Amino acid sequence: MNELPLECLEGQTGGADAQPVATLIVLHGLGADGSDFVPLARELDLSPIGPVRYVFPNAPIRPVTINGGYPMPAWYDIFPPTDGDPAGARAEDEAGLREAADWVQQLIDREVARGMPAHRVVLMGFSQGCAMTLMAGLRAPQRLAGLAGLSGYLPLAATLPAEASAANRDVPIFLAHGSEDDIVAPERGLATRDALQAMGHGVAWHSYPMGHTVCPEEVADLQAWLLQVLQVSRA
């Protein structure tokens, strides 16, 4: 396999000599980096399923149009919303999204090459990372354990029905959003839920009275969902 074009932080529970039984690939949001969600991972107690490997990739630095072209860590470019409506339609960086989806698939393939079955891999992401989780995960050729999307949205929704992987037609999906989110409007999260449900996906939907962030109740719900899907996929 070619060397992955992303830097990654990694860690695992259970000690350095333990053999992980599952992998969580965690994708950060715009302007952050792989260390951003290390504290969240530390809050998760997945010990009932055994040792877990965490992979935190860093997105490349690129100019971001919506931020005046200022270079920052970003999985893809973001354009201003149409007519200034935060919840409205907007042009999408299809080339950037597809390139980043290929990187995420390479991360999955690397886990498989290291001996982790794909059905023991969870993709999880926040904001832009949520978009990449859904973008890559729903198109991944191998069945995954689950997809967890926090405070994000579904990119390239129009092409998904034709491109969705049969292997992940019924993959468990966790979606969470803040009802007071002023960065990714709650309507975009709801539209994502509705679009996935219309395609037949079962979606565990959670809404919290918060902005564009993560709250303790969300972490607790996420932990319960992870324990459930990883116990099931271990059978």
C-alpha cells in the first residue's frame, strides 16, 4: 500500500501490549487537527468490548473560500451559502470531497492490513469530519461497524443513491446536532437524517440544547451506541 498522505495521531486503550479489538477513526472539524478529539476519546469508556485503537488523522492545510481564502486545516473547501442563507443550498467542492474520501478509505484499508476486520472499524467525525464520515463511509466497499456524525451534514447527497455501497446499506448510523448550532444550521442536520432515512438507513438521531460543540449527554449517548454496535459486530 502506498504511504498515506496524512499525518495521524494514534493511541489505544488497554495498554501498549494489548491487542485492539476495534478501531475508531476520528475526523476533526474545519480549522482543528487530529488532537482536537483526543479528550472526547478519553471520556469514552469502551472497556466492556476490550482494547480499542483510536486514529486521529490531520487534514491538510488549504485555503478555505468561506473564510476569505485563509489557509487552515480542512478536508475540502467550503463555499458561501446561496443568497446568504446558512441553511440553504451551496456549491460543493466535489473534487476535494472525493479526494478526502479516498484518504479516509486508505485509513480503513490500513486498518484491515494491520489485521483489524473492516466490520470492527467505526468512522466518526465532527462538522467537516461528520461530512467526511458520511461521504466515505456510505461509499466504502467493506462493511463497517458504524458511522457516527456529530454536528455535520450529508455532502454530495444527489449522487449518493447511485454511489452508495451495498455493503453498508444497513450500517448503523449515529447523528447528533445542537438545536442552537449557528455554524451548521440544525436544519441541515435534520435534512441529513431525513435523506438517509429515505434511503432506508436506520438512524439514531439525537438533538441537544447546545451550539456547535459537544456536550456530556451527547458523549454518554455516543458511548452507549458504540458499545452496542461494536458488541453486535463482534458476534
